[in-house]
Amino acid sequence: MTRVGLGLLVGLGLVSSAWSHEVGCDGKPVPTNVRLSCCGAADAHLLNDTDWPLPHEDDQGDWHIVVDGHEHVWSRNEIIPSSDGCYWGFWKSYGSSMAFFCLLVPMDL
């Protein structure tokens, strides 16, 4: 593969990753603040309890999600309200570890 071809593939991958969460599950555009804070460095995952588990809230108001055996906990003030009424998780897999970035939950904070 030529350097130009390789550069084009890498560039397209970066663009698609940065713009992976343009439209919510309701078909409306995702708010700019959500795209800028969550979507650039992470992979967007629509949490539907089929492909990915739905997060759950505990008695203290913390939110938990378990993905591929990795649990992450967000305090209530770290949750971003979902503007489209769906649950979204933003994380990146790095081999056997994961980095979680954002959790959007349909709620009235």
C-alpha cells in the first residue's frame, strides 16, 4: 500500500471516529457540547440491553455499567442527561483494559 493510500485510510478512520455520534436515537442532531466532550476520543455505544447492558442506578444515586467484565461507576453529578431519551455509553477498548468517558442517561437532573 502506498503512503498516500495508508494516510487516506488513517484519516478516514479518524474522521469517522470523531463524528461517530452525530444523530441521536430519535433522529435529531446530537448537541454540540455532548459531541465535543464525549465523542472525540471515545466510541459511542447505544445501550439497548441487547448489544450492551443498560446502566443501573444504586441507592446512593451512583450509576454503574459493566462492559466485557469491566465495571465503571459514575456519581450522579457526572451523568449527562440524554437529549434523545436513550442510554449512551462512551468508552474505548485497549486490549484487556477499557477507558470509560461519558454516560448519557434519559433523566431529569
